[in-house]
Amino acid sequence: MTNTLYKSAPTATAAPLACWSCNGPVDADALFCGTCRVVQPPRQIDHFARLGLTPRFIIDLKDLDRRYFTLQRQVHPDRFATRSPRERAISQNQAVTLNEAYDVLRSPLTRAEYMLRLVGASVDDAQTIHDPELLVEQMERRETLDEARDVAGVETCIGAAVADAMSAESDISAAFERRDQAAARRATLRLRYLQRLIDDARARHARFLAQG
């Protein structure tokens, strides 16, 4: 069973739209009109559809990179330097929209948060207050990091947090697969806190190294 979304934003399967230039039919995910070959404005489709991906939490990052760079090359504003002002503006909008989709999907945390938004859910830090187990876990991890007095101590904190972040990602994937929104939200919130801890720990690690 794949961990596909159980509810999604409008996708490329929607009815064709009309080209702004020649009024010919254009698929929702098409970058160019098949009739006049003029670049099309970004449509209201989700990030997965924009990059030609099946909506799921586990994705192939190399495939994501390949799709993104292939599409970006086609709409890069430099390719439209001699075109009309409207075409130049549309190519810029396409490039920005592709950048946003790529940035969101490339990170496990922002990908999970985005998938939750697609099903009408969100992850709020205040939820931690109602989850004593998660609250205690994060407080203990913060205390351990604060007490680390050398590079080795911080590296231990980083290693443990990275391992648990990978575990949280597995939990998110499993939750989406079984369509358990509550579990997906909790695992995503845990991943958010772990990522913050990892970022702070790496910054502390860099300071220790700079101090020699």
C-alpha cells in the first residue's frame, strides 16, 4: 500500500483550461500551450501535481531534483528575455511557483506540514501542552543539550536527535498510509521539535569548534 494522500488539492486531472494567447485547450499542469507554444501562467494545483509526482510522504529526492531542474530550465526567465512583457512575467511566476513547490517537498518536515494542510489540518506548537509525553521528551533533550560542555557531548545530542528524527519520519509515513490524521499531526510536531533541536545543536557545535 502506498502512503498517498486521502484528500488532495485540485490536480492536473482537472478539465483543460484555455490558453491566454490563442484560447486553445491547455492541461492544468502544462507549462506551454500545445497549440501556440506560449508559456502558461501557474495553475491552482498542488505541489505534487506541479512537479508530476504522486502525492505521498516518501518520495525519491533524486527524482524530485531531476523533475524540478528539467522544468526550471524550460521556464527560466533568461529564456524569455526577448519575449513580450506578459510572457516574461509569466515565466517569472512559473519559476517562483516551481521553487516554492520544490522547497516544500524537499524537506520531510515541510512536506509533512504541507500534506496536513491539504487535508485541512495543521500543526500548532500549542498542541505540545496537551501531550505530556512529547513535552517531557523535548524538555529533557533541551536540558541535555544545555548541559553539553564540549564537542563530543554536543555530537552525542545531534546523533540521538537525528536518529529519532528518522524514526519520526517513518511514523509520519505510516500515519499517512493508514489515514490516521491525529498520528500524522503528532509525529510531524515531534519532527518539528527534533529539527529545531538539531539546528540549535549544530550551531552550538560550530561555536565549540570555533573556540578551539
